[in-house]
Amino acid sequence: MKNKFIKIASDLVSHVHDTGVLSFVFKTKVHFIIICYIYGHDKITFENLCKITQSTVSRTTIQTILLEGVKLGYLKKFIDKKDKRKKYYSCEALSPALEKWHNQQQKIFN
């Protein structure tokens, strides 16, 4: 069992040092948390992310991660057609990399 955790740790470290998609996802644990919440929801707003994280992450940090993700093209931001104040985030561009990473983790734990 302990060997599996070493494999996961090595995998995470390898993604921190590369320049690909997963380096953004694993940049910090907060990056990973935000990406997981965005990926897990069809539509999620900045305000929803602030509520979900229950004040464990500052609003500024969440906003910075969202802006960085949009700038790099990993996150998409769209405006609600009915209520222009609502801006939703998605991470379809990360989907293939996240699914591949998930499958690799399943192999480690099986």
C-alpha cells in the first residue's frame, strides 16, 4: 500500500516540473481543488467556487487562478445570456489530460 502512495507522489512531482497542462492543474493544491470543482460541474461561477471552498481559499486566490487559467487557455469563461452579471467557467480543454491522469491513478490503486 505504501508503495502506491510513493507512485502517486512521484507522478505529482513530475507534473509540477513539466510545462504542460498538468503543471497548471498541480501548481498548488488550491489550483487542483478549483480545477476539480470546475470539471465536476456543468456550470460554475466565481461566487459558487467561493461558497464551495468555505472560506478556506481567499476570493483573491480563486480569482487569480481563474484569470491565469483563462489567459493560458485552460479555462473558458462565458457570460450568462439571461443575466449578464453571471460568468461561468469550464475546463473542457483540460478534459483529455484530466481523464488520462485519472485513469493512471486508477491503475496505481487497482
